[in-house]
Amino acid sequence: MRRVAITGAGTINALGHDVPTTLAAMREGRCGIGPLEFRDVERLSVRIGGQVRGWDAEQHFNRQEISLYDRFTQFTMLAAKQAVEQSGLDFRGKMGFDCGVILGTAGGGVMTSDENYRSVYEEGKNRVHPFVVPKLMNNAAASHVSMEWSLRGPSFTVATACASSNHAMGLAFQMVRSGGARAIITGGSEAMLCFGGIKAWEGLRVMSKDACRPFSANRNGMVQGEGAGVFVFEDWDHARARGAEILAEVAGFSMTSDAADIVMPSQAGAQRAIAGALRDARLAPEEVGYVNAHGTGTAANDKTECAAVAHAFGHHADRLMISSTKSMHGHVIGGTGAIELLACIMALRDGVIAPTIGYEEPDPECALDVVPNVARERKVTAALSNAFAFGGLNAVLALRAA
Amino acid sequence: MAENPSIRDRVIAIIAEQAVLERDQVGPEMSLTELGIDSLGLVESIFAFEEEFDISVPFNANEPSESDFDISSVAAIIGAVEKLVAEKEAA
């Protein structure tokens, strides 16, 4: 089996429009969550989110591209460009045939659906733009990435709600490790901060109206964000041979299913995924210094996740740092695991542990070191990234310092 | 409650349907747990109250005890719905 290197990273999210800005914000414990700004927001009861600010698509794309790119695709293209440029890979010629794209998104072109439903149902129009379907389809972003960089190998999109990008990156890892591809552009994106997107979530009554406070006893729900995280996962020997800078090693991956409830999380399912990722990476629990939590800030997730981590790590759980960066960038649904992987890379490369901000009151049911409010400097050689989706689909990645 | 039996009956009908029980099996002192209504059933019931009475129910599943809407028993729910309907009519 081959080893897998991360040789490029890109992002856009509420904390910044690139990786350095995002990591600086995580280091400072800055909050990217604020009042939502879009049409009809006054008809919502939830009016906060981690919105990408100052986004001007025309700065990055031409008119024809904009007519084909939903916001989730725009975010993906920007993040992919950063990742590919950092990797220094050239996909022209034979290399492109050995490379592909595996991305996660839960909703795909939600804004395109929302705008066009509005136009035919509310405004009574009888025609929509001819590109509605190629714009809203979940694989649009993966396809445009493959087209932009001539990646002609395996490409597809994974939709497993809040675990989409972890599943996507896990499959990319397995594909490179098995020799099925030399490099895969992977990660995920989401852009559902619009009236219809939030209205649907409101009904579940799991959203906070004021802040995302993971693990805090007074937490009162999740806050949505938007954005993308994209990486280049590359065959380790290939990366070494061309002298590429390796950001971290993807060492293991595990996925499990609760087979229990469509919304409530299960400790057993999460625990099996965490233990499975350790086993797959051949990591002893004691080697792991940091876990990027799923940490949604709901009553149910955070206590279940803490119990799962505590049981999977045994006595080492008390020495482990675990934080939820959703407190800063919001829950980016199908793209969240990709943005959160940046916190793991920062821990491994820079020795900086991103904090859980908004932490106000200890919860005895979340009695782990959640790195409250302030980032910490600590050398870490291995890290995990958790994602546990609605529908009981769990995906955990294990990373090692390069 | 006596002065407003229709709200009471309509709330009980919604709860009974959610619990898959006959209306006379739903007692005022019973809790949702006793009726076998889980978190999804609760959220669906609240949606049904909002639709039935054209009201907006303040309820966050993350902190049920902090919400203004008391769900501790069938009688409490009836009282909470009556209050919201009265507030709507006064507005």
C-alpha cells in the first residue's frame, strides 16, 4: 500500500478567503458568525450564520463561468485553484489521466434551486435559465474542477449530509493508497445560506439564534456556515520524487453507520469510527494529541461525541485536546470536514491548536479538554478529524505530521 | 381550559395521532415520553400545532426547559397553546 501526502490546501469560508487568513483567524479565536444578509431574512426566526463576506464572483470568473457556477461551485473552484497552485502539480499530459476529483456536498446548488423556485412559483414566471440543471447538480463542482485542470481519472461527488467531505476525503485517501490514482483533488463545499436553505433547517428546532457554543453547558444549537475546503492528496513517493512540500500525511480512515435513527447520533457508531481510524492508521491512542471534533453545539451531538471519544481513547482521553472550530466558521454541512481538516494540519505543522470559542460553562457530560476560547501551542504528531452525519453515517480521518 | 374546550380537543387530537393512540387514551397528566413520542415526534407535533392554530411556537430542542413552551405534560402543552392562541387574538 502507498502512503498518501497532502501537498496542497485551499479554502474560502466565513473566516477568510484563503488558508493563511483562515488559520490566522483560528489562531486568534476570531468568530466569523454574524447577522445573515439575504432576501427575506426577516421572515426567518434564525438570522445568524457564518456567511462568506466580500465575495465578488466577477473578480474570479468570467460571465460564462458565472452562468454555470452556483455559489457552491464558485467556492470550490477558488479553493481548488489555491490547492493546485500550492501543490505545484502539472496535470497536463499523462498525469491528468491518473488523477481525479472526489468532493462532498450535501445540497449542491441549493441557491440555484431556491432562486428558480421563487421565480416560477412566487413570481409566476414560466421559464427559467437553461443552465439550472447543470448548475444545481451535486456533481457540478467536481466536474468543473476536472475540466479546469484536465483531470481525466476517477471523479465523483459524495453526499452524506454533514459527513460528505470526510467521506469524500476518505475515499480519495483510499484511492491514492491503493494505487487507483496518483493524486486526487478532494474536499467539499456548501452554500445554503439563503431563505429556503435556512427555512428548512429552522423546522428541526436544532439551530441557535445567538451563537454556536460547542461543549458549553449553555449551548443551544448549531449555526450554519458556508464555504469550501479543497486539498491535493498525492502518492507520497510521487510527491517526494518531485520535491513537493508535504503538509501532512493522511494515515487512516474509517466509516461506520449507526443503523439507528435518522437524526439522533449514536455513541457506539461514532466510537467505532474513531477506533477504526486509529486502527487503520496503526496509531496507538497515546500518539494522538488533537481531535477536531464534529462539535455542532447541539445538546445531543456534543455529549454523545465526548462519550465516544472518551471510550475510544480510554485513559488517554484526559490528555487529549479536542476542539470544535464550528464555533468560528459555523457548520459548513457538506464542506465542514474539509475546512476543519485545516485545523488538524495547523496542529501538526505549526503546533497551534485551534480553540473552541464561545465556551462559557463547563458541562459534566463534555468533560474533556476542549481548548476553551484561546488557541494553544503544543507539539502534536497525530490528529483525528470527526464527522457524524444525520442519518447516522460517521467518517473519521487520521493524520500524521509529515 | 374549560372555557376553551375546542383548543384542548384539537391539541389532544394532534398528540393522539402522533402517539398512534385513541383520543381518550391521552390523559392530561401524561408526559410525551409516557405516550411514546420521541424527539422527532415532538418536533412534528409542534409543527402541527403551528399549522392548526396559525401560531408560532417558541421551542428549541437543545434547551427544552429554557423555552417558553412547556412540554412537561399534555395539560401543560394545552395551556401553552391556549396562551399562544390568546396572544395571537389579542394582537
